[in-house]
Amino acid sequence: MARRASDDSTVARFEVARANQERVLAESALRGERVVSRVRLALFVLVTFSQAVIARMSGELGPKDTPRLVAVLSYLVFAISITLILHRQKPNRGKARWMPVFTTLLDGGFFGFVAWRGASSSGHFNPQMLAASCAVVIAFSVARYSWLHVVLSTVTSSVTYALVCWVMGEFSVSKVSYVLGCYIALGLLIGWANTAVSSMFLGLRRRDNLSRFLPRQVVERVLQTGDGTLEPVQREVTILFSDIRDFTALSESLPPRAVLGLLDDYFGHMGQIVMGHGGIVNKFLGDGMLACWGVPDGDANHAAHAMQAALDMRKKLEELNAWRAQRGEPALRIGIGLHTGVVAAGMLGGAEQHEYTVIGDAVNLASRVEGLTKALGVDILVSESTWRAGEGRFQGERMSEERVKGRKEAVVVYSLKGRAPPDKTEPVPRMPRTAESH
């Protein structure tokens, strides 16, 4: 059976999301590996200073050993080279997986070889120094691509320590097992930190990506419950359309930057009001705004919340106009239209460009109701379905029955003046709700 186009879009979006996740992990791993390369150089300088300068001053300098010196110089070349390579390297999933394998084995091998040659030339084996060096190898894996790198570093350090102790005849089951137990504990802690860091980067990047095209409430719901939130749903909601009146004439008298500044300030305030009452700002349409209540989560009082938001938008506009008057700027006037009805809500678009939106006759009618505000001389109009869904909690008056484009029946609209006094609130029969369906 042929798949639907929506299924193909969902699969495509999933593949893009998966690729983005892999890239985020690769970027995080590259940052971590760069830090490790710098710490490796710093460690080399500190160890060299300790074993050359301080040891000479304290009379503890061991005999010269050519193989050990060659190993140290080779490790220095490696440390410098890997730092330069990582500085120029781009995030790459394959390299993020396999480069730490090479560096971990080389780090562990170097510390084991240096400990063995030092003990062979001086006749004195210092297991404490080897134990500390191997612990550093485990710590290097804290920000690498996968927790498997932590397992590798823990195993490498454990094998290195146990093998050198055995070769030097200093193998004690009780002592070695104690050190290995500490390595396992350290590995578990580093593994947890590695997973936590990766999850943090993925979460932050995912939140940032989702926030580019989804309202905040939808983003939070997706992060909590998964992408199923974005599946299409049919539900009764309340739609709010708002528009700045005569904005074209106003914008012609202002430079483009000032127009953007005005809209940014205006939408910032109005968007906060919408979200403060549980709604989502679906999109900005020039100087207009589309908001809705009842998605992605159901809300039994979506109409009342939308109506209260409209009243608060009116109040906020008064505050903004008072501030604009002080600056000698003209007052803004807006029209707000609300309608309650059934819509389809979900994700639209392909893998690269998509958005969460609401579609249906209710959206179109809310726009038409907003368009009537100018003709009727009011700033807030609500349709009869919204007025009835408000259950008598608000004050207003029935304005008229208006014919709107695209509808045969006249639309009854009410002006919205304010909240009804608590003692005068009269329940109004709710309109029948449409059962939600997917």
C-alpha cells in the first residue's frame, strides 16, 4: 500500500532531526577533544618540569635513558600535532568516533612505557605515579563522543597499570584490585558525566531548533512527550486575530529600522500576554498576529482565556500609547477578532521548512471577525460561538449580524467590554464540543 505524503514528510523530518543530533554530538565531541589536547600539553609541561627541574633540585633525578627520552619527545610531537589538527578539524561523526580510540591507546601506552623504562633504568618502580597517570587517561574521556570511549579508557588504564606492575614484579592482587576498583568507580562517574554532557548539548540544540518554528508551549510539550505532539489533531479551539489599524500609512512615515523596532516592541508585549493566558502565538502576519488556545494541549476554558487575553492586550496598548505620547509619537490602534470553532492543528511542511499551525474555517472566520472591528467602530469583537463559550464571564453587547466573505450565513458578533462582576455572572449554555480525533 502506498504511503501518504504526510508520512513521507514525517520520515524526512525524522531523518533531518537524526542527522542534526549526530552533528551536535560530533560538535560537542570536537570541543571536548580540543580541550583534552590542551590539557595534555599542559600536563606534559608540568610532568617534564617535575621530573627534570624539581627532581634535579631535590637530587632525585634518575639516570639517562635513551628509549625513554625518545618516547617523551615523540609524545610531545604527538601532543602538538593533535592539537593543531583538532584546531582545524571540522565536526565529523566518523572522526569523533575513531580518533579517541587512537589517542587513548597512545596515551595509555606512553604512560605505561615511561613507567616501565624509568623503573628498569633506576631499579625503582613507583606505582603511585603510574596510577595517577592512568587516572588522567580516564578523565580525558569525559567529553568524548560516546560513553564507549569511557569504557575504552577505563579498560586501557586498568590493563596498563596491571601489566606494568606484573612486568616489574610488583603485582599484588589486593593492591592492584584496589586501584582497578578505583578506576572502575572513576569510569562510572566519568561515563555519567559524558552522557549528561551529551544530553545537555542535544537538549539545548533541540530546544533552540524547535523554538525557531514552534511556539514555546509546543516546544515544551515536544521535549516532554516526544514528536507525537506534532501529529495532526482535530479539536475545538479559540482563534484570535489582531491587526494594527492604518499601519501602512504609519510605516510609510518611518524608516524601515524604526518600523521593525516598533513591531518588535509591540509583538513582544502582546505575545507575552497570549502566552501568559495559556495561548500560543502561531505566527506574525506583517502587523497582524494569529494566536490560538486549546492546542497542543486541550483547554476546557480556551474561550475565556482568549477573551481575557484580548482585554489585557487592550490595557497594554493603553500603556504603550501613554509611553508613545510622552515621546511625541502617534497612538496605535488595533482591532482584535475572536472565534471559537474546530480546526486541524499539526505540523506542515517538508524536512527543511516546516511549522506548527492551525487550519480550518474557524481560522478564516476569526480573520473576518477582526476585519469587522473597523466597520463597527470597536476594538474587540467576538463571534457568537466564543461569546457563548465564555459562559457569561464577560460584559459586552450584541452588535449585529454581518455578512462576511466566504459564508452564506450571517455572523453574529459581540463587542467585548470587560469582565462581568462576580455576582452578576450568569452561566450561558456551552456550544456542543466536537470530539477530538486524529
